[in-house]
Amino acid sequence: MKRPAPKVVVRAIQIRKDGRARPFSVSWRVGNLPPFHDSFATKDEAEDLVRRIKIASRDGVRFSSHTGLPAEWGNGEVVVVATWARDWIQGEWNELAPRTRQSYVESLARLIEVAVAPRSRELKPAERQELATWLRVPGHKLSVGLDSWISRNSFGLDDLGRGELALIDRALRTKLDGTPMAPNTASRHVRTARTCLGDAVERGIIDNLVWPTQKKGAKRKSARKAQPVEISVIEAMSPDSFAKLLAAIPSHQPASRMYQAMTAVIGYAGLRPEEILALVISDLHLPETGWGSIKVMKAYTGAGIDWGTKDENIGLVKSSASNRLVPISPKLVRILREYLDSVPASSGEIFRTATGGLPQSTNWNRSLTRAAERAGVPRVAVYDLRHMAASHMCRSGLPLAQAAKRLGHTSEVLVRFYLEPVEGDDERCNQLLDGFYES
């Protein structure tokens, strides 16, 4: 299916009567990027650019976020891997699910770092973070040092011969400390890089890519040795530990109360983080006594590394089970009522910072880490708590179909991906089995 063309708006040609050698000025915008400008000696040259830009936009051509012109034009400059990767992901952004965006940014940042001339200096941690921001935020300007590093070191697309691709493939499968990366992560990095660079071939910017194939080995079956398999069992946090974690989240930081309420919603009701960010006050039914409910109708489509940017849309929830009604316990009702009493808003989005911005995933996870240390309980990440909620629902005896309905997916997904043993449940399970063995 052909991708929708970026929205390109070209302003009328302006004539500057101040004695300039190139008085005919053209400005245009590509999507949400800042405006681009160019000037010409004659009106015919300016009109020619306007005509070509409009034709390219109509034909669905990918525009460069660096020059504002179709990437296919080249503009007499070498298209480097870093610039192409950025143009590619920003062109794909609206078509990607939130988790896929996060995965692509991570993989392409690694691609940019390794697709460089030999003996290039390694990036600093802050520069890697800046590179990820540059990939996902339209119009973001790199620092002088990082921009210079890319200009000097990044391979041009035309430089990607068999040898260069072999080096890139090997580096994408290796951690920063030189040890092999986990196979699934390595495959994801390589797959994303091949998809990104392969699109340059499809668009005729480069002729072809000869990506190296992985050797699978040819050992005889009799010569193979069985490798020991390590099984790591992850336990969900117990209800007591979660209560301690929740109580330890508030601090001197004003936003800590917000993160406490958000944590309560994911831990007690099992909503996805992107669904929590999209909640508005009218979605809540919070009676003074008894059970309440949360109406889950929408999700914040920018949820990802930093939950996206403010201009991204609120969209439908991930699963087809949209507009679901999730019952919530009196305990969660009380927590939400107390939180809403502490914030001035009486309508609109529930969870926003003091400046009206989106809560950041890094800050939420950081608040959980600090709280876990204070409470003396195991460390958890935000999404671990959704798994915990699923495990607690089923541990309590709730039918699988009901638990799956509240979480917004199928019973198969619930059993396959979410259920975990609960911390400290060994003794309880032993008591359940006592009657069976004694009968």
C-alpha cells in the first residue's frame, strides 16, 4: 500500500527589494517540521522549485527532514546513513505502533553509531541519548559536536559495499563492551537496519545491498553436545510488597503523588501505560462506597520511550476490546478520589505535569526504583506491574475469561505472556496440596 505523502505547504514567492543578488525567496513546510527557505536570482528558478516540490508531494515522495527536499534529489550531496535513517523513521512514524517506534529508534541509533569510518571515536552516553531524540523528534537540532561527528564519520549510502555491511552486521550483534548481544536483540537490530537501508534501494537512491548471511554451521548431529539450559523464573510482586511500594512513592517532589496514582491504576486495575495517559475525569466512576469503574476508550499513541510528543494523537486502544469497562476495587477508588482532590482540574486529562506536559516514562520508572529501595521490596519496571495485576487476578480465583476481559486481550495471551508465580506463594500452594496428598 502506498504511504500517504507528507503534507507540504509552499508559500507564495516573495520578492526582496533590498539589492540582494538572489531576491526571489521561497519558503515551505514539510509536515510538522520548521519552515525551509531558499532564494534564487530569477523568478523562473523560484517557480521551478515550487513546481517540483508540489509534484514530489503529490507523488508521495519521501522528503528529507534535513533539507526539506525530496531525499531522491540528492541535491548534489552525499546521502549519509545517519541522515537517511532519520528521514526514514520520521517518514514511517505515523504508521508504527508505540512499541515498534521505541524498538526502531533503539536499533537505528545503534546503526548510526556503527556505520562509521574505522577508528571513529565512540559516542558518550549523553550523545547516544541525544541521537535517539534526534531520530524521533522532528526539527530537533544536534549539538555542534555530534553534528560534526556525523558529518565526518557516517558512511554514505554509496559506501555500503560488501565489506562495510559485514562490519556493520557484526557490530550490530555486539554490545558496547565487545561481548555478543542476546540473539533476539541482535536479530532485531539487524532486521531494522536491513529494512531501513533496503528502502533506499527500493527508491533508487542506491543500486543494491549485499548483506552478509549468517553461517549456521555444519556440525554432524553425533558431534553436537547438549548445552545446559538456564531457566529463570520471574515472580510477580506480592500484594503486601506492592502496598509497601505504593506507600513509599510520595516524596518532596510534587509529581510523586501523580506517579503514585498512576502506579495504583496499573497495579490494581491492570491498564496499559498508554491507556492510563489517555484517561480523562469523565472516564472514572468513583462512588463514595463500594466498587467503581474505569471506562477505557482511548490510548495515547505516542507511548514509548518518552510517551511520545504533545502533538501526537490520542487513538484507539491496542486491542479490539475497545470501550471496555474495568471494575476497580474500593481501595483504588479511594486512592483516585484522594488524588483528584489534590489537583485543581475538574475535567480533562487526569495525569499531566504542572506545566501540562505528559508524564515521562523515565521519571515514572525512577520513582518506582526509589520507592522500592525505601520500602525494601524487589525493583520493578512500569509494565511489570501490569503482569502483576494479571497474576493477582487469576491467583484470587477470577475466571480466565474475566481477567482477560479486564486487561483487554484474549485468554490465550493472558496465559501465554502474563501469568507469573506470585512472590511468597510457595507456602500457600503447599497448603493447597496438603489435602490432595493426604486423601
